[in-house]
Amino acid sequence: MAKFHYALVLLFIAVCAVGVNAGFRLKISRHWRIFLATDAVILALYTAWDVWAIENHNWRFDSKQIVRINLFGILPIEEILFFILVPLMTVLTYLALKKLGAKYGRSVAP
Amino acid sequence: MIYSDIAMDAVLLAVLADLFVLRTQMITRGIFWLTYGLILPFQLLTNWWLTSKNIVMYSATEIIGRRLAGAPIEDLLFGFSMILATLSLWEFFLALNRRSTKK
């Protein structure tokens, strides 16, 4: 089971994302184009940084704690999913707080 | 300490993009800082899991060495840059979409 240690983090974020999306009725799927455009930029920049950093030994992953599907030969698939799930969770958190602000008057947005 | 350098550059680039390229001014909005403040403890939690179990290991020569919740302090800069870039891009594409559907 150790090979799912990194994947467990992703599962945790995914569960939070589904919960927040449903709980706050954010209907994020309606904005899939906006999210796709946003994450395409994030994925391009941060996977490039990640690949470069791994190649240059800035950091490395324990091969026993990842599922061992690597992109470009060296980038664990968990990292790709991380760069999709974390931006998704970021947007959901932002939308949920915006909704709360709108509901309880005194908007936090200018 | 190349990770330290790149992480600082990432924050700088995200701020410059937010203010002058995408012109979303996220860092001037309270809602942005509220969102960041809410995500930060979760970043520390996942950082702690990933580093305390040595799932990810950092080269000692590429970081300044100060750590928070197990992870190099540089990770805070990385996380901030990604959250800012994400929300800035989101608002940018949202506005772009609104403008194109209005026509």
C-alpha cells in the first residue's frame, strides 16, 4: 500500500473538492472552459519547473511511495494530478468564500 | 540554493502578471488573502505528510535549510505563487469570456 502514499494526498484534495463543490452548490462544471484555460497555463509552467528541478536534483520522489507512472520519463503522474487538483481546490475555495461574502452582506470583495 | 531563487522569481512573476499583464489586481482584494489564508493550513498539512514520510526529498544544497511543517520554507513561496497565478488567470479568463459573450 506504500505506493499510494502520495496518491492519498490527492484523494484527500479530491474529496474536499467534491464536498465543497456540492456543499456550496458552486456548479464548477459549468465553468469548465474557464478552468481548463486557467489550468493549461498552470500545468505548462509548473510541470516545466518540476521536470527541470527533478533533472537538476533539486528534489526527488521515493519510488516506493508513488504509483510509478512517470511522464517525460521522470515526472510522477501524481505531480500532474497535483497541478490539476490544487488549482481546482483553490478556485473552489475562492468561489465558496465569495458566495459566503455575498450571502452574509458585508462583501469581502470590493 | 536554486530552489530558493526560482521560488522567489515565481512569486515576483505571479505578482507582476497579476498587476500588469492580466491586470486582475488580485493581491489588492481582501477575498484573495482570505482564500490564501484558508488554503495555507492545508498546504502545511500536505507538506507535512509528503516530507515526514520522505515521499519527496529535497537536496540540501538547493534550499536555505529553514523548514516549516517538514517542508523547506521555499515551499511557501511556491504555494503562494501558484494560488495567486491560479486566481489571477481565473479572473482573467472569466472577464475575457464575459466580454466575448456580450458581443
